[in-house]
Amino acid sequence: MDYGTYRGIYTIIMLLVFAGIIWWAYSKHSKKKFDDAAHSILDDDDIKDKKTSEKAKQAQQDLEDKT
């Protein structure tokens, strides 16, 4: 085998790897995991916002108590 044959085999292997990744990413089996991961980012922000708003309310109450 010469260098061109190796390059051809490598190209076919990479094409199959790419097709496998695409199949895995768009399969119905992975959809639930990806949806959960996508929504978890938004859920974390809601928790942070609640904590921040609670801290802001506490700080406001502290200021009112001091005056």
C-alpha cells in the first residue's frame, strides 16, 4: 500500500466517525439527556435569582431595622 491508500482509508474512517457522532447526537435515545442539560442552565439561573432576591430582601429589611 502506498501513501494515497492510507489517506483514503483514513478519510473513510473519519467519515464513519463523523456519521456516528451525528447519529448519536440526533438519536431519540439522547434527546432526553440533551433536553435536561439544556434546561438545567435555565433552572440554575432561577435558583440564583431566588437567592439573590432573598439576599436583597434581607438587606432591605436590615436597612429598615437600622433606621
